[in-house]
Amino acid sequence: MHQIAIVGSGPAGFYTAEACQKNFAGKVQIDFIDRLPSPFGLIRSGVAPDHQSIKAVTRRYEAVVQSDNVHFYGNIAVGEDIAIAELLDYYDAVVLATGAPHDRALGIPGDDLPGVVGSAAMVGWYNGHPDHARLDPPLEGPGAVVIGNGNVALDVARILAKTREEFAGSDIVAHALDALDAARITHVTILGRRGPHQLAMTPKELAELGRLERAAPVVDAADLPPLFDDALLEPGIRKSVDLIRQFAATPAGGKPVSIAFDFFAKPLAIEGDGKVERMIVERTRLDHRLQAVGTGETYAISCGLVVSCIGYRTPHIPGVPYDDNSGRFANDDGRILPGLYCVGWARRGPSGTIGTNKPDGVFIADQILADLPVAGGKPGRTGLESLISARQLDVVSFSDWQSIDAAEVARARTDAPREKFVHVKDMIAAKDA
């Protein structure tokens, strides 16, 4: 039996496990090791709480982790509780599927003022991630700026603009729902350095802005490129630009909340007396390479909250080479060191959709198959469990997680599928109950 450890139990990890099961025709044992007591990574804590259809993919992952040759070890921090070198001693292959949960720094004056929040923290806050449950973002309004032109920026803007009733059926956590219900934000600005043709927003998610109860998208028609230029776009981007054109042509309709797209706008600085009060922005234009360059024209946007949705970084793990420029593990097609691999965002950086991780997982599983000898010879799970016992680690198994899951479902609001535990100690208490 070959012994494979996968560090992180999000989409990239599960697709890698699925592909390894196929490659090794059952002659493999796979152990997931996760820092949190809960599996599913980005699906649980990164996908917007009002996108429940996307979260349904966890049923596929459950089938993988409940296979006879797969085991889940939650509440173990690799690099703290257990070293990478120790895992390499126990396993024929160790795959880092840790994602990229840390925010990239905005890197402008004032980005450390209270009221500046990274998207990983903001999304984690309303999704109940234990690292961000105490965030308490300022929602007094009236203005908020969301920096970025991708789907995460769309998610944040939509969540800020929704009514309480529009969250019915979602798994947004109670503390965020109450705070958003009491919020007084009436104007959300989505800031992008380039124009509509460079959008990274997908049409399905973009269309949701046009269906909000109390909020309306606003686009300045002057920002739109000539209509005939749309013919050069890829079909998906063209659909998104079609929606932007519809927003520009549709009157706001007197709704109390606006979501304004501010294209060709580069954040220069954030100012305020001890907290965020305004953002200084420079107008941009596109050069011959379609890159944004400043024009020297500046203006201010009044705001009390700035959410930066400009990308993420993979966390460092002691003993693992790291590429600081890219914010991910240093690797050559997923190979880091002999026996050590990375997959998903930890390999290629934060790009693509959840589905992008499936071919990535297949690719890494093929790399492992090519590298490993015909027969495995390391202790794998036996060695790991001996170490767990010796260090008295309070490990969460998948059956323990099922107890936590059942407790979350049992404590749900009447219009929600669950009420998440937002502290690790409460998860541990639920599995021990």
C-alpha cells in the first residue's frame, strides 16, 4: 500500500485524493490532515453563504472521505503540532493543499487604518471562519469601497447590500446577519483599475446584482468601450460586458442602496483621523498592453469601510520552500522536494474557479504516480497515530465532524440550513457531547 498525506481538505485536496484512488487502483491509503476541526476548506468558509448550490459539492467530497482507504484528521496544525519532515518520514507522498487563506497587502498609505479589511477576513467573518469571527467590520456607512473586479468583490458588495430577508436559505452566521441588518451603508463602490473589457466577474454572479431588493447597480456609460469592440471578447466576458451595458442603460429606480462600478480607478491612499474616512483615487487609462496607467487626475471617495479583494497568499510552513513574489510554495509543476508536492492555489496561486482544481488534482496525482516506486514502504497512518498519541493531540475524525455537523444543523435558524460554530472550542465540545 502506498501512503499519501494531504494537508488541507478543500477542493484541491479532495480532487487529488479522488485521482490518487483511481491511479493506484485501491492500493493506497490517504490521510487528510486539516488545521480546523471542519473539512471542505473554501467550500465551507470561502463560498458566499447565499450560494448554497455551490456548497452542495461537499456531498461528492463526503463520498471520498468515507472510503475505506481514506481518513480525516482534523484540528492538527502541520508546521506546529507536526512537522513536515515527520510527515515525509511516515508517508510516500505529502501533498500540500492548504489554499491561499491570507490576504495580499494593499500596499498603499493608510492601508493599516481601522476599517480596512481584506476579503479573506471579510468573507471569513460572514462565513463563520474561526480565524475571523471577531472581526467586527465598521458598517455605519454611508459609504463602502470594495477594491477589485473579480467574483469575490461581487460577493462582498452583494452581501453588504442585501436585506435580512434575502439571506433566507443561506448559512450566513448569526453575528454577521445581525450586524448587516443593522448596517447603514447606502453606497457601495466597486473599484477597478481597468475597464469593463478586463472584468474577471462571471455573468451568473454579475446578474445577481440586478435582482437585489433594495440595491441597484450603477454604471457610468462613459466608461463603456465602443459596442463593436465587444465582438473581440471571449463569450463569457462578452456576457458580463452585456450586463454592464444593461446596468448603464437602466435607471437606478429609486432604490435606497447603490452599487456603483468605478472603472479606470486606481487606489492611491486611504485617509482618516484614526479610522477610514475617505479613499484617494487616481483616474487611469489603458496603454497599448491594456495595462492601467495613471493620468494624474485624482479624486476622493467618502467611505467608512474599505474591503480589499486583490488576491491571496499561501501561508508559510516551516521547512517548505516559499516563493515570496508569488505568495505560494516554490515548486516545479507541483513538485517541491522529493516526496513533497503542492496542489491548487498553493501550487499555482489564487486563480480559477472551484472546478479548476479538478484537473489540477489529476495532474498532481499523475506526478505522484510517476515518482513513486511500485510498492510503498512507509508506515503512513500507523506512524501518524503514534505521534498523535504521544503528543496527546485532540484530533477530530470524520465521524466527529458528522457530530459537529449534526449539532450545527440542529441549532439552525428556521430559514437557514445550519448555524455554524465559529470557535474551535465549541466544535470540540459538540463532538464530545
